[in-house]
Amino acid sequence: MQIFIGFANFYDSFIKHFLAICTPIMDLLKGDLKKLSRRQEQREAFEDLEHRFISAPILCQFYPDLNTVVEIDFSDYVLGWILL
């Protein structure tokens, strides 16, 4: 779950109400056994995020005639980039 939330966190500026959507998923990381019983709520939050990742403006057709930006993030041992 931590890896997924870390991945999803990159897109928080593109997803409206990101924190509200992720809250049920992040509740799993708290270790509160009472909240683990609400599996349907977490499944719905995951499916909502999944849908938002594959829809505009997150993922769309590449248009070579439009301006393109490459964002790069790196450390001593890893490099990541995204084409905007």
C-alpha cells in the first residue's frame, strides 16, 4: 500500500480531491483493525483512482505539435522521468 500511495501521490496535483479519495486506502497503513473491516470503501477508492489515472488529463493521446515538457527526478541510484 505504501508503494501505491507513493506512486499515486505524484499525481495529486492532477486529481481533484486526491486526499479525500486516498483516505480510505491510507487508513490501511494505520494498522487500525476496526478500519480494515471497511474493505468495500477501500476497493471503491482504489477503483476511483485507477479510473482517474487512465483518463484525461492524466493519460491522453500524445500530440507532437503541442509543447512538450520532460520532468526528471533522480537520486544517487535511480532516475525517473515523465513526459507532459
